[in-house]
Amino acid sequence: MKYLNSYQGKFINRPNRFVANVEIDGQQHLCHVKNTGRCKELLLPGSTVYLEKNHNPNRKTTFDLIAVEKGTLLINIDSQAPNKAVFEWLKAGGLFPENLIIQPEIKYETSRLDFYIEHENRKGFIEVKGVTLEENRIAAFPDAPTLRGIRHIQHLMDIVQKGYEAYLIFVVQFKPVKYMIPNDITHPEFGETLRKAASNGVNVLAYDCIVTPDTMTLDESVPVKL
């Protein structure tokens, strides 16, 4: 996936989870943050960030904050990017053969799962989770408690019982990465539910991404340690 009109800036502060103050070419701008997670270890004063300029006159903010440098890593923090990258990957035959049926945003009971896929006699559902939390090249999810994430995993287990294939794909929005783990310290119940799902037929996968200031592409499989 590719962004248009990419700009480099310097992070100043984040008044709330939706907006941040960023310096671009010597001027301060209020920008939309495309990630409502905490990102406390990423969005530090003085950090180099990357933004996309939009041209919607009805928007209160002109720029969207999409990526941040953390040491030598460039981490995409756009929460919409993982689904777009997975959609491109699916179309290219990344999981099932090419020319499969892909239906995004499919309603299932009380949730909306990210994709329904179908190829010949194979049918399945996919839920995608973007990962931005990193320590010592180890990726972890979630960065904050997520009851919604647990509900999605429970639905995937139910889907397996009904005879469908079910996939939970963690999109690690940076590279390199050694492996992926559930963040049991932040949300132990999520980790417990994830391990239960993996032992009951849900395919738990992770992939890292090639990230540039204006692109993000799904790349290599990453080990998931449960």
C-alpha cells in the first residue's frame, strides 16, 4: 500500500488519542493520529515522524500521522494500514491461490471480522491485528487491554466449530523482528484466549512489513511464540 503526499516532521505532543502537535518545516500543525492505541513508547517529544497530507476542505486537520522512527526502526502506526496490506497480499495469492473471493468487513454475530475468503471448496474468515509494540526486536500485542480483540478470537473459535477455516493474522508494522508474543503483562486474558484458540484450530500467523515513509508491504512470516 502507498501513501500520497508524504511529509517528514517532528513530534511535539499528543493532547489526546486522536490528535498530535507536530512541527513540519518549522511550523506547528495539529495532526490526526491514525492509531487510537497508547503508542507511549513511540510518540516521544522530538521523535521523527512521517505524515500524509490530505486535501479534504472539511477536515479540521491537514495531516495524518502515519509512521515514527524508533531508533533504527521505522514503525508504521496507521491502524488502517494492516488491512490494506493484507488485502493486497491476499489478492496476490499470499494465503489461498490467486483469484479467490475476498469480502472485506464481514458481519459475524456481534462483531465485524476483517475478511471472508473463498476458493473452490475452501472457505474461511480472517481477523487482522496491527502490531506496533516492540522491545529488543520482539513484537507484542496488545499495547492496551482489548476486550474487542478477545471477542474476535472467540468468534474465530466458533467459526472453526462450524467447519470454516479461521485465521488471526498479526501484521508487525516494522522489521526486523525476531518473533511475536502475546502481551501477557498488559492483558493476560488476551494471551490465554489466544493460546486456547491456537489449540482449537484457529491459525495464528504473523508477518513483518517492509516500511518506508510512504509505503507498507507485507513481507516475511514471523514465528509466533505462545
